[in-house]
Amino acid sequence: MSNKILICVSNTGGGHHSAANALKAAIEELTAKQHAANPYQVVIADVIEHTNPIHTFFVFLYNFLLRHKQSWMKYYIALIERFKPDNSAIGYWLASGVVKRLLVKTDPAIVVSVHPMTNHYLARAMQAVNLTHRPDLMVVVVDPNANLWTGWACKGAALTVAPNILAQERLVQLGVDVNKIVTIGMPVDPRFLHAPTQSRESLLTELGLSPDLLTICLTAGWAGGGSIAKIYQALGDVRKAIQVLVVCGNNEELFEEIQLLSTQMPFATKVLPELPSLSDAMSACDLLVTKAGGLTTFEAVARRLPMAIDQLTEPMPQEAGTAEMLIETDLAKPINHPYDIVAIVETLEHQVNRESLPLPTKYNLNRTEAVYEIAEIILSMCQKNTQTKMLMEA
């Protein structure tokens, strides 16, 4: 039976799952290119919400606040940082049974965590169970700034991948051995690195939009939060010819609100819960209006898609630093008032061959293919552990 790579995540927002899927895709792509006879099977597991009812409630509360009361997220995060349920005796006691059973059932060659709330549970459980491969724990940080959750700092991890120097320095401040940190970049899904599977003309035509008009994409993220409706209304004052694509996420109320508002707008609007291909849509659009989620914004960076960051709703602490970084490097403009979007769009022009443009080197923003380097490290650690197991059995 092939060895397994266990990637642990939780359903708090959509970014962590995006990172897990990106690593899975990169690992599978690399092993396919290497014609591996016995490729590793990648298993992605939701951990936190399945451990006990208390953790299930906290995951629900996170997503509820993200969707309806994002400005309250700072209090939720302060609560987590104060009591550190992810790194407490009672928290581990509540979660350990499920985590141990997952580890034994999977028996992985390596465990990769892409969520700050799973790291310490995994490190302790891996010490408590007898696993065949004696796997290492690798943490891949997806908060690309110094405001990251302290849960990312796990001294029990064999290796931590930091997206940039800001995150690396913060991890060191939190007690992680600098020799156990590699600073590479964000794990952007390979789909955003390859040529789109569908042309701008084809994609926009299928959506009932024109390939010839400046296209603005507003996304409310996985949870469908933020101030997208207010920004959308403000677009009614734009004088140039535009069309708008609105992605509402898992928020039916927002979907219905935008549908109603669109009947009053002077431009064509397509409203969707989600896109068939976000990577193709990012290639086809001319501006992305979004909150400063780490994965979404770095996917846009990989597509060289200009951004406008929704700051009407107070950003979550771990996303505020990402917004500052993107604005500083001129990859995004801030929206501090709904009508800021008007000036941004009025000066916007369609860019031909945009994806060949150079990116800033600061903060590793140009390292869009970092996911492959991370995947190579994962595979090399798997091979090391497998070889160690074979030597012990010999």
C-alpha cells in the first residue's frame, strides 16, 4: 500500500482548504512528472470541528461572525489568544481521542498542518501513538504577515514553512527555533500558475457578459461576509462602461440582496454563489474587490490581477497586515469608504498580457510558485522517513 501524506485543516473560512488543495495538487503534479512507481496518497482531513461539540461550536461561531459580524472577529481572536484552547491541557483532552484515531487510521509518512488550531494537538498526539513511519510534523503558515495567530508557533513541529520574513520574524519571537523555519512563500494552487483553461472571451460570454467591457469582480469570500453590497451600490456612480461579476459565497441573503440591487444598476451584473473556476475568472477580470484573505489575495497576485481591498468592515487582525503589505507594494488599493471604488475603477484600464508583468520581490510576492518548493520538501521528508523505517525493519 502506498504511503500517505496527511494534511490537516479546519473549515474556518475557505483559505485553509485552498492551501491544502494547493499542496495536494502540487504533490500529485510533481510525482506524475517524476513517473513515481508508488506515489504518495494525499489525505486531507478536517480536524478541529470533528473532535468534540465545543470545538464544533467554535468553528460555527467563527464562520457566523465572518459572515455577519466581521468587526467582532477581533474579540473572538482575542478570546482564543487569551485562553489558547489549541494549546491547553483541557483542549488536548477534548481533542486527543479523535486526533489519535485519525493518525492511527491514516498511518502517514508525514503530517502537514495548514491551520493554526491543529498544530499543538497533532504534535502531542503524534508523540502519544506508535505510528509505523514515525512521521514528522510540518506546519505551513498561510498568514503572510506579522499579525499571524500565535497557534502557528509550534515548537513540536520538525519544520515550519513561513511565507515571508514578516512571518518568520514573528515565529522566532514566539519561540520557534529559527533553524526549524524555512521562508519560501504562500502555497498558491497550481491552477493559478498555469494558463487558464478557458479564455476571457469564452468565460465572459458563457456568463452572459461582454468580453469587450472592463470587468469588475466582487467576492465576499467563502463565508460571504464584508461590505460587498455597499461597494456594489457605489459602482453605480462609475461613468465609464463596465460590467460586474459578484461572488456571494455561502450567504444566500447577500445573493438575494445583490440580485435585487442589480435591477437598479446601469451596467450588466452576474451574481453567483461561487465560480466554476476562480483561476480562470481571475485571468478574465480586470479588478478584484475582496477582503484581505491570505490565499485569495495571493492567488490574485499570481494572476497579476489588480485588487481593491474592502476595509469598510474592520479586517480581522491576521488579515490587516496582509492588506497593509499589498497596499504598500501597490498591488492593491484600499476601500475605506464605499465611493473609493469609483475613483479606483475610473482610472482602471484593461491590460493585455498582464500575466507577464514582473512582481515586487519584497515579502516574497514574486515567489508565486512556492507551492512546488513546499511540495518537494514534503516529498523529501516522506522519503527520509520511509527509508528510516526500511532500515529499522532490515
